[in-house]
Amino acid sequence: MMRLDLGTAIDGSGYALLPGDPGRVARLAEHLDAVVPIIEHGPFVAVRGELGGRSVVVSSTGMGGPSTMLVADALGAAGVHTFLRVGGGGPVAVGVQFERIVVATGAVRHEGSSEHLLASSWPAVAHPSVVEAALVAAGVLELDVQVGVVHTKDSFFGEIDPSSSPVEDELLAAWTAWCRLGVLASEMEAAPLFALATARGWRAGAVVKINDVTAGAGKQWSGDEDLCALACATVRALVSADA
Amino acid sequence: MTELYHLGVEESRVPPAAVLVEHGLSSDTLRESLGDGEVVGRKREFRSASGTLDGRAVLVVDVGLGAPSTVIALEELVRAGARRIVWVGRRRDPDPRSSQAIVPIGAIRSDGTSRQYAPLAYPALPDFRLSSLLREALGQQGETRLVETTDVLGDHPSVAQDLCSAAMFVVGAARGVDVATLLLPEMSGDVEVPLARTILHAVTAPEGAAP
């Protein structure tokens, strides 16, 4: 199995922010002090810095469960105990608005990576302390967030263009179920991250901004400044609660 | 006037707040914590009593054992207007000396009922804010963890088991209502008075109320 050796580079950081997009690392790092680069290689860009007086790593995961698990497992092996995914996703249930931020309480395991960690019957659940910290942070920033379950998928085009898949009927039936179950957003990394945290005894959560590729047509994307601010404020709240 | 088919309760007597108590636990302290108490249904394994807490109506329902039966009660209550529901059951433990209550943060879906509402990939989770109210009130006296919901209790389970949480959580999600559960130690009889009041306050708090 491929491993990323991050060991000494993270220098005792216990907290990690995990965007999918390497381009988001710099925008998150703007909120940190004493930023030091760690790695820059393909999908994997990482820096460490300080938030609330504690050392924090910001590392991109690339898209999807497999690369997310590689990064999170490597960081965890090096000492990180608390992970916050920071990403974008599409809306699922009716009423989830473009550019709304969702704080995930759990994730639908519509993906293959988590199967290697937990039996299918186990939930992919965010740690309640991370959810609480995100809600505290949202309150401080006066951000109106939605709280609930996100959908994690392995197939991007299976979501936005299911008719292109040979298992179209299966995908559409599943999507109908997620809508009826009130799932808020669809993305590609939360469930394996949550499953890994459960399996290893770590903490994980996710904040996801709705950036709908299809329904966003004609709408101007305003950027992820609020998402990055929320993510960093969440880590501050965790550092404070953990003290 | 429509009577709920299995519960035997008139639909109009169902308030937004309900507490379901697993067979084998006593609901005495829950009912005694309420004013204006009245039995409003007695049918099959179900006994329903209405009452008020600080002027807000609550229904306390003694239910049977197992998710198939308990979910019938949940479904009928929701169809009649229930919106915040707590199920109180027993934890069945690898360590029978476990003396703490559990507020599950989620449940392993080893039951059959939840699979008839959602694919297995869907996480069985309580309403976050409702379970937070319970968690906050219990503090150090409660454990926060996953439980395994099963239809047949195992001889040597590796995690605490129960008979309903996963199904209650998934059906709650399917119906868009707030559901949380609370598990008491296996040897419990009655719900202690402070805990009974905590549960009643939690279900009668407005939707979205946080600790």
C-alpha cells in the first residue's frame, strides 16, 4: 500500500483541516500564523501553522475516498487526532440552497473505501464535539448553516448525469431515497474520513459549501471565504474546548 | 374522530412531544412528573398517558420489545402529529456491571426494520440537537457512544446493544421528525426523577432548541 510519510514534518500538530482541492490550502492557510510548507505534489499540498496557539496541519486530499484515506491515515499515524474536512458539494434534498454551508452530522456510505474499515451496518458519524465546535463557530461568525447528513459518493458523473451509467436505475432509486431521507449535500470524502476516525479512535467532522454544478447555472459563485473562516473558527473552538 | 389503529389513541390526543418507554422499564416517574395526567390509550402492548409539563403537552407511551413493534408506535404517533420523540430503552452490555446511561451518537444497523426504510449505507443518527440536550444534561453520568441495534441480542456482543435505536433514528429521518434515544443500564427499573424531567424538558423544547 502506498504511504505518505509526513512524520516529523507535521511537528506535533494534533488538528488537521482537509480540503479536497489543493488550491484551497492557501486560502485556509491565510487564517494561520507561522505557516511552514510541508509538501506540494500533485493532489497533495500541505502546510502547517498555528491556530489558537496550537499547531494545525492543512492538507489537501484530492478527490474521493481512496486519496482521502491515504492522507488522513498518514496524518493520524503522525499524531493528528482531529480532522475537519472542508469542501464543496451539490444539493440533495429540496430546500438546500446554493452557497449554503452544511455542517455534517454523518454521511451516507455510498462509496467503497469505508467498507475496508467498518462493517456495512456501522454509521459514518461525525464526532459530536466537532459538530458542536462548528455550530459554536457558525454562531460567532453569524453564519446560517444547515446541520445534517451528507451523501458521500465515488461516482461524480453518477450523480450529475446518472443516465450515462449502465446502472442508471440503481443510482436514481438511491438518489430518490437520499432526498426522501433529508440528506442535505452530496460530496466525495466525508464517509471514509468519518469511518476511519471511528475505526482508529480519532475525531472527524466536515463542513461543506453547496456549489451546485448543474443548478448553479447562471448563479455567480462567491468563493469560499466564509467556508474557510468557518473551518478555522471550528478548529479554534475545538482547541479552546480541548484545553 | 380517528383512533390510531395499534395504539388505540385518538389522533387529536397526540401532541408534538412523546416519550416511548421500552417494556421492562417503568414509566412511573415520567408520568408522575406531569400534570393533568390521563390514560388515553390501552391496546395490545401499548399503554399511552397524556400529561403536561409547564403547560406543554407530552404523551408517554409504554411500548413493547423490539423495533418492528416500537416503530409501529412511532409511525402512528408521527402520522398524528408527533414531532419530537425520545425512546428510553435498556442497554445490553458485554459488561453487565455497566452502570451508566448511554446517549447514542449513532447506531449500528444490525436490525431488519431500518433496512425497510433506507439503504444500509444511510447512517442511523439521532437528531443532533435533541440528543445534545440529553447528553448535556447527563454530563459525566452518561456515556456518548455508538450502540448496536439488533433484533436478537447476542451472547457476547463487543459493543453495547439495544433493540430500537437504529430503527428509531432511520424512521425519524424518513419522516423528518426529531428522534433521540437514551439507554439505561440493564438492571434499571424506574427512570430516576431528575432524568425523567430532563427527558420531558428535551421533548417539549421547541424544534431546533440547543443546549
